[in-house]
Amino acid sequence: MAVFDFAPLLTAGLPAPSARWTGLAKYSFVGGNNDADGVPVDELRAAADAVLAREGRSLATYGLAHGPQGYRPLREFLTAKLSRDSGIRVGADDIMIVSGSLQALDLVNQALLTRGDTVIVEQDNYQGTLTRLARLGVKAIGIPLDQDGMRMDALAATLADLRDRGIRPKYIYTIPTVQNPTGTIMPESRRAELLWLSRAYGVPVFEDDCYADLTWDGKRPRAIHGMSEYGGVIHIGSFSKSVAPALRVGFLVAPWQIMSVLLALKTDAGSGALEQMVLAEYCKPHFATHVPQLVRGLRAKLDTLLEALNAEFGTAAEFAAPKGGIFLWVKLPDQVDAMKLSQAALKRGVSINPGPEWSTDAAHSRSRLRLCFASPTHQEIREGIAVLAEVCREEFGVPVRSANVQRAEAGSPGRR
Ligand SMILES: Cc1ncc(COP(=O)(O)O)c(C=O)c1O
């Protein structure tokens, strides 16, 4: 049968085509997936029932007749939540609901970036941000992190250097509260320094706060947006990590000058209304009690992961325990090529995110990997890490010992 050929019609500069979905690995440590046991299914069902009974007829109108910024009760919930938790004092009209914070990333990039531009980002970073920038032909300069997040001495030096070269970066993108992938939290004093630099150099801050609800002690510094007095911060957040990522509901807070441009660029006739309605109905009575419960479950899974890594990798795996969230950023010995490890592990049913896909610095991230501990069960974490250690030993000779058992060196026929 003749097959129509679309290839000659495709535009230039497209990303590589996707592979067909073949399902999740048996032991999946990838992506920003959450804990299935943490989804408040019964309460969401009740919320859906209640809100549909009361307001279901409004689905007949695009945007529920609440305008392009989204379902108003959800924006009102966010107004109260942002003020209470993040120190962001804005009204419902300063908030825009988006289809996951990824849409906010796209809209902001579309509004601000052109090919050849420069932006500043944290060196170890969210792959979704890095791939977007690469695709747009934008140069992302990575600033190294320490235990308190983006290093301000390095940021100051980079800003000064760029200014000397006549380059004004379009934004400083940061994930200050439970950074992805390092799990650090930037203290308030450093946020103040960041704001000072942002203002001094005339470069706005793009604050991605999607993990901010998931700190182990429930405390977080004020959002950079909340500390800013000059309006140079775009803040985005999400319900993906606190309730469920498949809902695809995020939000953006920005001054009207930029919000009005983003609204003009958001040409999807509104984000999914049912999700917004159900979330608003659910969150008002339940969010404050749901989150600590979710976080307790995540913390227990992190403990299982740390135990499994200690048992299987011993001192070969180095890491700083994250201050919250769903990821652990692990450093393996230098001989480990994380890209190769991820491919070999996948063949054995274990998926991991290799460091080079999560960093602007290939050498620094070569032997690093990111593990999501939220979605696998405790048993899957234990079994998956045991398989990962075995694959790593076979491929790279480390760890030499695991689970208190001395293993043969890599390449030894006895092990294969
Ligand atoms: C830092 C960061 N920003 C944005 C996103 C996208 O989140 P959403 O599901 O809200 O689109 C993620 C998802 O993992 C993330 O880690």
C-alpha cells in the first residue's frame, strides 16, 4: 500500500521525532511523577460531584465565562495560599491559570526570547527548561549551585562579564525552593542578593516554584516574587507536585505589562475547565491537610531510597539529602558514564535520568544521575536500586561491594 510521505512538508528546525510509547520501566525512577498513594482520589471524586452539580452548566461557555485567566474560585484560592505560604500578595486578577507550568515556560519564552539570546540558569537544572532553550537557539549560561542553591558570587561574576561584553541576558531562571535536581532551598538572604543583582543589572528573575509545597518541615522562605519591590519577577507554580501532574494545572503571577502579552499568546481558548473546577472545590477545604500527609509519604520513600543506596552502592554513591521534593541527585565514581548506565539499566527494567540531560555542564554531570523516589513503591525502590547497582558494577566495576556482599570485579565471567 502506498504511504503518504509527510517528510517533504515538515518545517525546518523541528525536534527529533518522538519514539512510540512503550510503557514505563518496571522500576521507574524517571520524570516528575508523584506517589499514586498520595492522590486524594475520594476527595477529588466528591469535589467533582459537588462542583458539577452546582456549576456544570457553565461548561457550555469557553473559559466558564470567567475570562482567559482561568476559573475565578481557583485564582481566589491561590491568592490566599500565595499570601499565606509564599509572601506573595496579589489579587485574583494578577494570576493566570495555565495548562501545567510547562505552558507558562513556553509562554514566557515565546514573549521574551529570540534565537541568539542569552539567559542565566542554574547549572544543574530541569531538563524541560534546558531542552526548550536549546530548541529556541538560546544560550543558557549555567551558574553552579552549592547547598543553598544558585551561587551569588558566580552569578555576580557572570552578570558583570556579560555586561562587559555588551550582553543583557533576558532572564535569570531559578528553582529556588527545592531545586530540581539538587533538592536545595535558597535562603531568604540569598534571595535578597539575587533581587539586588537582578535590579542592578536590569535582568528579571523567572522563579519556578513548583516544588515549594513539598519541604520536609512544611516551612519555606518567602518567594522571590514576594520579596521583590520593583516588579521584576515572573513567578510560576503548579498543582502537579502537590496534587497530581496529570491534571495539568499550573499558574503564573506577573505584572500586567507582561501578563497581558502572555494572555495574547495563550491561544488555546482556556486551560481545561473541569480540572480547575475540581481543584478549587477540593483545595479550599483539603489542601492544607493533604500536603503534610503527602510529604510524610515522600519522606518515607526518600528514607527507603537512601537505605537502598547505602546498602547497594555503599560509599560509591554520594549525595546530599534533599530538603524536600521527589528527587535525589546522586554522584557516582568518575569512571561511571551516566548516559551509558541509563541505557544498560533500561535493558534490565530500570529507568533513571542521566545527569548530562539535567545540566548545562557535561563534565560535571557525567557521573551523576537523578532518581525520582515518589512514584516507585518502597519495594520497587529496594529492588530497582539492587538491579541498578548490579548493572553499574557489570559495566563500570563499581560498586565493588553491595548489600554487604563482595562481588567479583567487572568483566569477571562468574558475574555474568
Ligand atoms: C522545575 C520544573 N518546572 C516545571 C515543571 C513542569 O510542571 P507542570 O506539570 O506544572 O507542567 C516541572 C516538572 O517536573 C519541573 O520540575
